[in-house]
Amino acid sequence: MTSAYFPLFSLPYLAIQEVFDHFGPQGIINISLCSQRAKKLAISYRGPSKNVQLDLGFGAMNCLKHSDDMTIELLLKVEQISTLSKNRALSTVKIGEFSNIPVEMGVVCEEPCLKTYWEDRIVGLTEIGNYAREIFNQNIYKVLLGNQFAENEHRRALNWVMRTQQSLEFLHCEFTSKTDQDLDQVIESYRLTKNLTVFVKPSRDYRPAAMPHINIDSIYIFPSFWINQDHLLMMNCKYVILQDSVLTRQDMNVFLKHWKSGGCFELKEIYVTCEELIDLDSLLDDVDFIEMGNDMKRSYVNEENIHHTITAGVDIKRTTDDVKATIVDFGPDSKQFWMIVWPDFVALPNMLSAWLTFCIYLFYGIPSFVLYILTFFIILRYRKTFDSSFFHLYLYDGALNLFTFLNNYFKTRIPAIIGYNSFIGAFYRILANSILLDFIMLMNFHMAYVQYAITTLVSLNRLSVMLKYNTFEPLWRKYTWIAIVLICFVPLLNTKVVLHYDTQLTYLNTTDTYSITTNMAIDEVFSICIPFMIISTVLSVAINFISVTVLRNLQTQIRYKAESNFIMITCITCLVQLCGTVLSVTRLKFVGSEMAVMLATFIPFISDGLSLVQPWLLLAFSHVARGKIMGTIFRKKLKKSAVAIPKSTTYV
């Protein structure tokens, strides 16, 4: 490219850095070719445009590209100069020790890319490889070997890699082998640190001239008919995939014994398609194992965060450190061998935190449960004292709240801390295929409707009774049960959809815990439940606002103290309801985000607040209930109250 004055260079250094931040890798490498000064600036630059993973392809693509988690972008393409028309005059640049290299912007695979023209393709590829290493201050991450255009191109490419950076993280081979020596060159010459993929088909009689010990993260060979038992035992990799192999179940039996005794120590997962059907009896001959039943579903997450559900298999243990592995059972007609080593790659929860959280639940849950029972007892024992529609609703509400509270424990909290070998774990496995598990999942969604509806109903009760006590109080006492029945059963019109899906008990090997899950999409219920929660919460807020306004007009009446305490109870309950609605809506809106994960940690406490706050509010705001409870606890005979209470209210 011809030299020219760049206004960019007149900017202060920090400003140039800011501009480079927005260039991206392709912009950085293109501007570095403009002049020596531009090259020096590109080399000295440190910023996001250099967050790249450099891949160099020899063969069909003949290009330099970069990739990240989301994108692949071509940076430079190498072409034979013989393909260039003689009458075309292109700009030229200096790349490495080579001057006057013709270049032009072109389109490769529908992407813009700078094309470079060379007498020798391999020289061109190695030179742009060196140039990229210099500009981006890092080694080539991945080399791709495609079909050769001339003899020994693969050897020249690999020799260059070993000469310039001694090792390579990723080698991908995908070419048509002309002779078996082509594959030998790859196996003998590479020095890898991470991944090797070989999609090359040698002759049926091919055997490696020398098979080294392979100590890398991952190896994937297809076809792998040339891999024998000895080769397999030399693969100390995290991941091994061998497709179209000729390995037998006896070979895999030897491999299992090798692993149990401490061989292939780094292994996390191996998948092999064998020559013959996998018979578990032969495969596990003289190998100690524990068979897992078909009713046991386990979740496995690999390093790429892909989730697998394992429904059958056997567990074996490594004798040196008791590390557990699972051999998945694909059935008697399968040639697939798949073994995974635990723990998997799920974000490992801290079991201390799980137990600590459970202890926090118990810390407030047990006193609240006991207090609920005490309030039930004193309301029923002194029913003439607490004879009002408010306390009738309290009993209904409390019973349903306790049911919700216990259902949450059974569905979520207890499974999160129990192990496979525990008595409770065995009990859960018995229930795994029963209707009870489906019922628990149904109630998990159903009780959201019930709790929010009853909270709104209690608010409506206080407002109507304050407005016309003599009219509405008898109606509430007579017909409250009908409202409760409707609240309990009408939501089934929506929540019954839960029963259309399988509820599963999943065992998590990583933490030795369980979870109860469903394959139902959450929108099946929440598409109606969330709007219902919003509407009921808005109604509760509006009703309580009106109640507070009406209450001010009662300040001169004897009912004021009693009703103000009732309204205080309903307002605080409504506040908890509002918090639950806001959290649920926000979590659904940002589903999958870090915010949703954070908010999910608060939802169990909000749910408990809605379930357990009522007895504490009654204890705080009702001196009569408080006195009866204290008297029951300490077995003291209460003095009868000498205060006259008019019929228009009740004791609080």
C-alpha cells in the first residue's frame, strides 16, 4: 500500500488507543500493513481488539482467521500469484521479510477479507502466521490441515509450527490421505497441549509407525479403526471420542480395569462406537459396580455446558481415590460405550451453603409452624372470644399456608440436602414413579394462585366489614367456605396442565443430592399465573388504600383500635404479596440472566414470608391473642378482661 499521511497519527496516544478499541482484529491487522509506524502502533496496542484466538488453515481455505465464543472472522487470505491477471496492478505491502506483496480487499465465504498473493502458498501462510503472531503478541492457537496441493505441505506446515512456537494448542486434520505416511507425519511430529481432531481415513491396513503417549485435553478420531487396545490405554486425555472403531467389549473391559487401577487418570468422558454389541455382563466381567435403576434420572453437564439426562447405567469407582464414573446403558442392541467421570462441570454448589440455608429455613420455620399451631389452638379453644369472619379466614388461610410451606420443603428443600445412601433418599426413590410426585409439582404452581387470592380476599373482608358491619359480617361467616372452595379448585383450570408432563426425581452426582423437576415449559402456567398475581396484588393494594382512608373516619369510634390493628395486619401481608409479585415478574422478564439467578435466591424467603407472617402479626397486634398464647405456654390462668367490647367488633 502506498505511504500516506494519516490524520489518525496526529491524535494523542490514549486517543489512538481508544480508536483501536473500536477497530476490531481485522481493522488492527489491516492498518498495521499501511506503514511501519502503523505497524509499531498496532504492536504496542493493548486492548479488546486483540482478544483473539488465531487459527491458521493450510489446504482448502489457506487463510488466517480469528474466533471467539460467538464469531469467526477472516483476517488474511493467501492466493497463488499465478491466479492474478498480469494486467492488474494491485497495491503492495511488506509482510515479514517479503516486500511488494500484492493485496486487495475481496470477499471470501461472503465475508470481507484482505487477499494476499504469493509465489508459494506455504511460504505465504507461514509468513502471515508469523506476522499475526507479531501484531497480536500471541502464538497461533489452532492449525487446520486440509487437502495438500503439493507433496510434503503438511510436514512443512508442522515443521514451521514447531520451529516458531515449539507447541500448539489445537490441531485439526481433515484431508484425503494419499498415502499412510500422511497420517504418520501428523502423529509423529505434533506437540499438542489441548486438542487433536483427526478426520482422516487411511488404508484398512494402516497402523501408526509410532504412537506416542497422548497427554492432552481432548482427542477425537473418525474413523478410528486403526486404534487398538494399546493405543487406547496410552490416551491420558480428559475427553476421548473414537468413532467407527474396531474395539471390542473385551478391549473396553481391559480399559475399565486400567482406569480403576489409576490409569488414564485425567479422563472425564469417553465415547466409543465399538465393532460389536455392548454386553454389560462381558463388559463388566471381574469389575465391581453398582447398577442404577431405570427410575433414577441423573443430570450430567459437560464442559461445553450441554446438559444430559442419564436414565440407566452402572457406577464404578477408582480404587486409588474413590472417584466415581458412570457407564451409560444404551440397551442390548447398542454398540455405544459412553463413560463419564464425576463430578461434572455444573457450577458446583457449596454444600456448606446448602446446609446453612436449610438451617436458616428451620431457624424461622419451626417457630413459625409452632406459633401457627398455637394460634389455631387458642382461636378454636376460645372460639367465642375470636368469633369473627376475620378469624374464620385466618384459620382457612393458615391451614393452606402451612400446606404450601410443607410442600415447598418436600419438593425443594429436603431433596437439596439428602444423599443417595440416606434413608430419606431411599424414600424419595420409592416415590419417584408415583402420582404423589406429580401432585407435589402441581401444588408447587397451584398454591401461588391460592395464596394470592386469599390475601386479596382477607383485604376485601376487612374493607366490607368496616363499611357495613351488620350486613357483611354475617355474610362472611356464612359463605366464607364457598369462597375458599372456589379459590382452591378454580386454579386447576390452568395448573392441571402440570399433569400432562412427566415429573422426575433427578439425582445429581456432583453434590450427592436430588431435585424434583418437570419438562413442562414454565410459560404453560406462568402465562396466566403472573397476570393473576399482578391483578390480585393491585386489587389488594387498592383495597387496603381504601381501608386506610375509611379507617380515618372511625377515629372517634370505639371500633377504631380494633380495626386499625386488623388493617395493619392486612397491609403488611399485602406488602409481602407486592414484593413477591415484583420479584416474580422481574425474574421472568430477565430469565437466564445473572439478575434472574440472584432474584431466585430471594423468592423462597418471600414465599415463606407470605406463608408464615400471619401468626407473628397476630401476636404483635392482638393483645388478647398474645395473652392467650402466653397463658397457654406458661400455663398461667388469665384474668378475665373487664373491658367491654361492643358487638360491632372482635377481640384483637
